[in-house]
Amino acid sequence: MIQTMLRNYKNGPVSVSFKMPQDMKPYNIIDNDDEAEVNMYGEIVSEIPTDWWGDRIEGMYIILADFLNDMEQLKSKAKVTFHINSPGGEVFAGVSIYNRIREFKGVVSTVVDGLAASAASIIAQGGTKGHRKVCNGSLTMIHGASSFMFGHYNVNELKDSIAKLNAIDKSLADIYASCTGLDLEKIKNMMTKTTWMSAQDAIENGFADEIVDMGQPVTMSINKNRDIMIVNGVPMSVKGFMNIPDYIQVYEEVIARKQPDVIKKAQTGGGKHMTLEELIKQEPELVDQIRNTAIQSTQTDMQQAISVAVNDELNRLKSIDEIAGKIVDKSLIEKAKYGEVKMSAADLALEALKSQKDFGQTFLDNMKEDIQNSGVIKIEPAPTGNLSAEEQAKKDIMDGAALIAGIVLENK
């Protein structure tokens, strides 16, 4: 029994697991009446790749059945534009998409936004003649098909696999030759050695009809292991690709720093409690950070407290000034503002009312004593007008009382 594992016949990279941004999709369709745009950013597969244990390999995948199903709504459009930024994928999936695009009734434009490698370069040839475009700075790559095999094989079985690969390569070469006008042997040579083409190279070799500017420059970088490339912000696997251009810039991979043990223990609940001395000895930088944070917090709280106190004092003095004009005893105002026990405006008002009441009572008592000492009570009033002596005396008393009351009211 032959043990074999073929990850299908590939015309693209070996899948490498990596996390994708949550808001990024492998493809999307923008439908606008009789026109549409399709953005293809993922690896083209017939099914989601899995590892040895059957777990999904993380990445962005354009699944053939789903994609072809979505293409049905576009086949009668007057114009459809495919924006391609993909490392390729399974050869049969790529050819299937190419054939479906060729069946569209309207004008089909293909635009290589960044990378159209292996199977994705086949899809790029699906555009209507004269409408195959490449962005300045983009790359197009063609190579021969390959397969991943694991197990025990005899000569005939290996020959059979080679025959299938040769048949696939011939089919791909026929597509490239018919779309580019190049000689079939030249195409085969380009595929055998793996050929990377700049935008201008793609034009000169017939893989594109026009170089376009999409308004933003194409950006490319690759990791040190040269198995993950980031093109226009989209990470993609390029593992297994040959002759990747050396001029593509290598990006620095971010490696998470090891957390101090004390932080790990705090996160997981920990089993040992440190003394302050142990913490200072084992984690001096952490202690300094905590100390500086505490000092900054204290200084901030102190500044806030001072600001609040100053504002409160200014508001207190302002409130006293607002009622000062109605206070008779000016010394009371100074006492309220600057005395040992500072008063609020409300406290000052209460003190003023009490003081002025005492002042009025003292005034009345003094008036009474002055009247008694003057002997005016013993003087008989002389009658005036038509009033009798008794009536005149009563009137004089009432007038005097009114005068005294008026003086008191005026001072209140």
C-alpha cells in the first residue's frame, strides 16, 4: 500500500501559518450597477490547508468553490476589474478561476496591485486583451508546478507523478504562450528557472498591456527566513519560491520580550509572596518604576489640592465683597476676611444682623436716657392750631417716636 500525501499539485507557495489582521479578508467584491471590482488578496486553494494533526494553517485563503459561486453574479456585467495581490496557490484552482473569467461577457480588466505569483499570474492573464495592467513597482512571477509527497514509491509511481507534473506545466505554458505571444519553448524555460518580472519586464514579455499608477507606491518587504513577504501591508507565504529578488527589503520581526517572573506571578496568581527587600533585590527596575509612578501621582494630587484651595479662598473673598456695601460695621468685614477664624459670606451676614440689632437697641436706650435727663418730659406743650394741650402733647410724642424709629431703620 502506497502512503502518500499530495497537498494537491501546486503552482504557488507552501502554506506558512501566520496571524492576519482581523479586518482583512482574502477577497471582496464591490458591486456597482453594471460594473464591479474584485479585490483578491489571499492564497488560492480548493480547501483550507491543514497541518499534520489536521489543524487549520492560519492565513488568508480564497476557497475555490466559494469564489466561483460569488463570480456567478458578475458574469453578465459590462465591466469587471480584478485587483490581484496574491502569492498564487493550487494550480487547478488558479486555472479554474482563469477559465471562469474568460467566460465573462463584458470587458475584464486585471490589475496586479502588488504581487501576482505562480497561479495568481495565470489569473492575471484572464483579462481582456489590452486590459491586463500592472502597477509600477509590482512583481509577476511564473514557475513550474510542484507537489509535496510523503511515503514509499516505486519507479512507476514516481514516473506517473512526473508525467502529471509535466502535463500540468505544458497546460500552463500553453496558457502563457497564447496570452503573451511568446514562443512555447521560451515560456517553458522561464517556468523552469522561475522568472520574476518587474512591471516593465511584464510589458516587454507580453504578460501585461499597460503600466498604471494607483496613487500609492507598491511596498514590499520579506522576513529574514524569506518565507513570509508583506506586499502593500498584506502578509503572504512565499515559502518554497525560488530566486526571490535580493533587492526586496528585509523587515525586522518583533520578538516579545520575556516578562519578569514577578509580573508572571502577579498574572497567574503566584504561589510566593515577596518581602519589600526581596522585591527591591530581584526587580530593582520594577521597584523604581513603581516608586516614580507613586511620586508623580502624589505630586499631581498635591497640585490639584492646592488649586482647589486657592479657588475656594478666592470665591470666599469674592462673596464677602459682594455684600460688604450693606454692612455698617466695616471692622466686621476685615475680621471676616482676615481674622483668626475666617468667615464665609453667610457667616458674615449673620454676624452683621446681630451686631446691627444690638446697635439699634443701644441707640434707643441712649435716647431714652437723654430725654429723661433733659427734663423735656416735665414741659407742658403750648397748644398750636386747633389742638388742645392734651392732643398736642400726644402728637409730639408720636412725632418723636417716629423720628427715633426712622433713625434706627436707616442704620439697619
